[in-house]
Amino acid sequence: MGQFPTDAMQAFVKELKAGTVSKETAKKALLDKRTFEGRALYEMNCRPCHGDSTGGDGPMADGFRLRPINFTDNGTIETIVEGYTFWRITNGGRGLPQEATPWDSAMPVWKLDIPEEYRFKIMLGEYDLAQKTARQPEKAEGKEGEKK
Ligand code: HEC
């Protein structure tokens, strides 16, 4: 995300004033707004462990045997689909299968404390802060025969 209000938001306001709002512009502006909210919610809830820049280096991070993930590392949140990331945020470390122990995770269960809509926004903010995009589900990937 760029400066706030973002380019997409400014474009939306411009079209709004001119009375020519397109659905595409409105959608982009709304996505930026949600991402911005997600970033604020991330700072409030996730930063203590995952850090300001999602590097897994928040002030509380050193206390855990299993460290918070560094989301800016290649091979973390960019390798999983949004649905899985959302599930992990929702169910926390305790959602991990039995085999994961003794690697008990400090990752909290968020489904009771943060409403679904907010959790989704946080996920948008998380990817945006880490400057990563989620892996696309297979069916959505490119044209047939295209190199992956
Ligand atoms: C008390 C510390 C703590 C807080 C607060 C916390 N996390 Fe975590 N998180 C962890 C730890 C430790 C791990 C690594 C172990 C694991 O995967 O369960 C983790 C892992 C994750 C993963 C899994 C990544 C992957 O590749 O599987 C996601 C996604 C995540 N956290 C998102 C969040 C979000 C979003 C928030 C805020 C709503 C948050 N975390 C708050 C400690 C925390």
C-alpha cells in the first residue's frame, strides 16, 4: 500500500466528484481501506510477537521455543493459500495436529477474540506489510500450459 489516502482512494474520490464512479475503482479503493484497517489491527494484536514489519521479531518473540514466523521470509506465508493462513489465524497454534507437539505453539486462537471480518482484514494487512502475496489455488493459476 502506498501513501494514505492511497492512489486508489484518490482516484475514487475524483470519480465520485465527477459523478463517474466505476465499479473497478470503487473495488480497489475499498480493498485499500480494508488493508489499512487490517494493518492497524495487526499492530494492535500481532505486533508483540510478529513484529512491526512482520519479521517475527516483536518485543515478545524471544520468549518462545517455537519462534513467531518471519512472514517476510520466502517460503512462509507466500507459499500457502489465503484459506490456510486465515485458518491458522482463526485456530492458532492449538489448531495444529497432534504430531506437532512437543513443538507447542504460542500462536493464540483468535476466533473468540477477533470477529471474522477483522481477522480477514488482518490477513490482508499481514500480506501487505510483509510485501507478499498468497499462493493462488491451483485452479486459478495462469492459462493452460503456462509456466508456473
Ligand atoms: C503470543 C505470540 C503471538 C501473537 C500475539 C501472534 N502470533 Fe502468530 N504465531 C506465533 C508463533 C510462535 C508462531 C509460529 C508457530 C506456529 O506456526 O504456530 C505463529 C505463527 C503464525 C502463522 C502461521 C504461519 C505459517 O506459515 O504457518 C500465522 C499466519 C500467524 N502466526 C498470524 C498471526 C496474526 C495475524 C496475529 C494477530 C492477530 C498473530 N499471529 C499473533 C505467535 C504469535
